[in-house]
Amino acid sequence: MEQVGFLGDLIIILSWSAVVVYVFDRVRMPAMVGFLVSGVALGPHGMSLIRDKQTVEQLAQIGVVLLLFSVGLEFSLAKIFKMRNVVLKGGAIQVSLTVAVAGLAAWLFTGRAGVSVFIGFLVALSSTAVVLRELANKAEINAFHGQTILGLLIFQDMCAVPMMLFTPVLAGQEISANGVMFLVVKTVILLVIVVAATEYLVPHVLYHVVNTRNRELFIMVILLMGLGTAFLTFEAGLSLALGAFLAGMMISDSEYSNQIVAEILPFRDIFNSLFFVSIGMLLDLHYVMKNFPMVMAATAGIILIKATIGAIPSLFLKYPARLAVITGISISQIGEFSFVLAGVSLKSGMDLGGLYQLFLASAVITMAVTPFMMAGAPMVANEVLRYFPRARKERTLEAGGTYPPIMDHVIIAGFGLNGRNLSKALRATGIPYNILEMNPAVVREGAKHGEPIHYGDATREHVLSHVSIEKARVLAVATSDASAERRIVSLARGMNPNLHIIVRTRYVKEIEPLVSLGANEVVPEEFETSIEIFAHVLRTYDIPYNVIMDEVNAARGSKYGMLRGMPIGKGESPLLATLAHKLGTQTVEVAKDGMAVGRTIVDLQLRARTGATILAVQRRSELFANPPPDFKLAAMDVIYLVGNGGQLKDAARFIKTEG
């Protein structure tokens, strides 16, 4: 009957959470906050609908294990090495300063050193899940500020594991010198085992499992690796979380890691929902209402401390000030690992008193406002920099030498794949250009290859003036940052009214605002990808190239025209626009052994047979426009045809028929 009772509790949790999360999704708030609110409502401080809280907490522990396992999968040593400046230097600065400042504030409030350091731990960690979701929604994960934020979050997640190990010490549990040494030895042995397993054991096991092509076996082995390693570390006197994290790292460099993440995501999300519900059950609404001013003050203090300190690593690494402000605001919330740490502190016997409820309430609020803060971060950055003249006149670094002033040139904002391809084309054709890029490593690499590349933020007037925006002909924007693209277009249009601005953006929805700000052409990847797909499909059916291009142009014209509110054809009559879309032209060469050699146009009866019409015939350098019926065709003649897609296809096949 107890099992049936728990099933009833589980049904209540899932049904209630489904409704709450749906409502929260409609107002663009994280699902995590919805689960916390569900826990508050269902817990002992709410409606007290859950009876078997212990079983819920046990399932929540599985969620923590799977969460750390999936985080470990993201810790490829190659990725960490590639982002080492941000991850190691920037992350160390952010975490250490946050722990110090938040811990000092807590010490002034409590006077207890161990508790104060632990509060610093809680405040130092940000929400990887919430922040990455918002970056993904705005397609900014691959933007430079997105990669900077990701690097800081990676270091925070790395710090969560040692923080868990150190929490019992802060709780007052006495550990002898021998005990500490033994703990260090066990941890080192585990790391050696992980490295050895990553190199020799795991690849072979996964290879044989994948070769069975049995999905059930694959999932079973993956869960066994994650849960089994966590259990072994727990039996060795370490935490479940550490084992799960190490298990993820064992598989992170495997070629199957992406598929593994996809397979465990449903399990992780389900159990994580129970984890956040269980945390929400601990929140006392009566405490929040009674101490509402203190809760709001603590929330504001956390956001202010984290946003300010979060900007320091970017400034230390000499990144643009605007990027530093956006980064600081983006990581100014409390993270999911802070809740995990809070649970560890309770089990370790740490007496937080009213601080625990204060932490829970502040954490929920900071995560709830994160989507809105990240949406407004670019505007806040612009406003903040207005009051700091020195930051506003940010210097532009020139790696690889000084470039002479140029005019009638192209400015490329963003030196990713699109920027590099454009620079190759411009260099090949001899068109002068300048490049702006915010990643110092990319700037140094480009300068080594002789690129006229500059370090600078294209959203700043001083930086655009440095690359002679007033004398440029074209600005090509490819930054992968929607908010930055809008500001660049607006600023550039004001500085050079005659500038031709081309923007590559991610989504079709960005076309209208960019055009309204002054962009001449907007190329959305989302729409262009769909065009490429149908163009490739048409090619496989041997549709003539010019017919495909007509369809592509028609699609671009209709879609872009609709979004911009402009008629198709830019002023042409509807009849001409329709004919232009329905009819096309094509060129066909007369083969040496083709049936058309030596025949006149009237002999071919091409219009009667296919419906296509011959407009002209080119013979070497001579063009015969509108040739007469008795015009005799010769080998290697190029025939110009007009007609619709089917007519052109039939005509080309007929002319190419062997004699």
C-alpha cells in the first residue's frame, strides 16, 4: 500500500507541475522556477498534499547524480584547453572574488566563519541550465559573449564538486590530518582510475555495445556507468556527485558523447524535476511574507554582487566593456548546484537557521528574473557605458601592425566562418576591406595570416570610426548576436547614410527590425537553409539550373517582401511579377553528334513539341537574336530558350537527343 501511496504522490507532483510549468512557459519563465513553486505549493508549508517526502528526496538524489553526470559529459579536456583563458583565469577570478565578498557580507551579518564561507559558495554558483537556455533561445551560444559566459559557467560547475567535499568541514565535522590525507589519496586514486578508464576501458566497452545496434543495451550501459561510478565513490567515503561527475568525464571524449547526452536527457529532466520540487517543499512562505523586506534586500544584494564581480573577468582579459556588463548580468542568479550544496549542508548538520529560508527565497527570485535581465542586458550595458567616458572611448587593438587608411572599402564585423569566406573573396578580387573581431585569439591568428583585422566592439562609435566607416561602401555584419546586430546597424546608418549594410542573422523574425534600423539586405540563416534544401532536392530531379534559381529568387522575393511590407518586384505590375516567376530562360548547347546539327529551326518544331521558344542563338562570338525559321543550327551553337520549368526541361532533352 505504501507503493500505491507514493504513486499517488507522484501523480499529484507531475499533474500539478505540468500545469504550473505550462503557465510559466507562457510568461517565458524557466521551468525550474515552476518546479520550485510546485514544491512550495505541495509541501508542508503549503497545502501539505505530499505524504511520502522521503521517497521523493531519494528520487531527487538520482536527479542530482544524472545532472552531474551530464555536466561531466560537457567537460571535454580539449574544450577546456581551448577556452582555458576564460575557464581557468576568468572563472577563478569570478568564483574567488564572489566567495570572498559574499562570505564577508555573511560574516558581518552572522559572525560565524564556517557558515559565511558556505554562503559564499552558494552565491558564487550560477544557473547553467537557465542561462544556456536563454542563450540558445536567442541563438547567442556561439557569439563571443555567449562563449565567455559558457567558460565562466564551466569553471563554476567544476568548483561545485570540491565545494561539496569541503562543506562537511565547514559544518564543523572534525577531520584529522590523517583523514584529510586519506581523502586526498582516495581522490587521486579515483582520478587515476578515471584517466585510465577513459584511455583504455571505456572506448572498447562502448565500441562493442554500439556494434550490437541495441538501443536498450546502450542506455542500460550508460546508466550503469553513471550510477555505478557514483555508488562506488560513495562507498569509498566520497560523494555521489563526485562519482557521477567523474563518470561523465570518462565518456566526454568519446565519439558517442553527443548520443549519450541525448539518451540520458529524458531521465535527467524527469528526476531533476523531482529534485527541484523537493527543494521547493522546504521553502516556508510564512517566513518570506514575514521577512519580505529582508528577502528583497538579500535578492538585490546577490544580483548586485554577482553582476559586478561577473564583469571583472572580462575586463581582466581586456574584453570590451559592453561584453563585460552583459556577462555580469547574465550570471547574476543563484544556480542549481547551490541547491545541491544546500542539501549537503543539511545532511552535514550545518545550522543555517533563518539563513536557509532566506537563501531559498532569494534563489528562486533570482532565477525567475534571469530571462528578463538577460533580455535587457544589452540596453543596460549601453546605459551604463554612457556614464563612463573612459570605457566609452575603448581603445581598438591592432594585432599584426598598422594598416593604412582606405576608402570605398568593405567592413566585416565578425570573423567567423562567414567573415573568413567573405575576406577570401574580397582578397581574391582585390577589393579593400577591414575586419572587426572581439576574440583576441582570433585577432592574433588572423593577423599572422596578414588579414587587416582589428580587435574592437563594432557596437561602439569610436571603433567604427577607427576602420573608416564614414568612407566605406559596404558593411557586412556576421556577429551571431541579435542585440549587437541591431545596435551596429543603427549606429552605422547614422555615421554613414550612404553605406550599404548587409546583415547575416539567425532567424527570419530579425529581418523586419533590422531593415527598419537601416539594413539594406538581411540574410536569415533559418530561411536560407530551407532554400538550400529545396534547391538540392530540385537538382536531384534534373531540374534546369536557371529554373531552380528562378524558384529561389521567387521564394526570397516573396518571403522578404512579405516581411518588409514591400510588393514583390519592387514596383513592377502584378502581371509582370507573375510572368517573371512563372517563366524562365535556359541555355542549351548543340552537341556535335546531336540530332539538331544541320537542321533549321522550323525543322525542329521545338515550340510545337515542347512549348519552349528560341530567343537567340550564339555562334562563337556572334549572337543571332530572334533567328528566322530557316536559320540552320551547327554543332557547338548555344541556344537561348524561354518557357516554364517543364517546357525548358523537355526542350533541353529534345535538343540533346543523339542524331
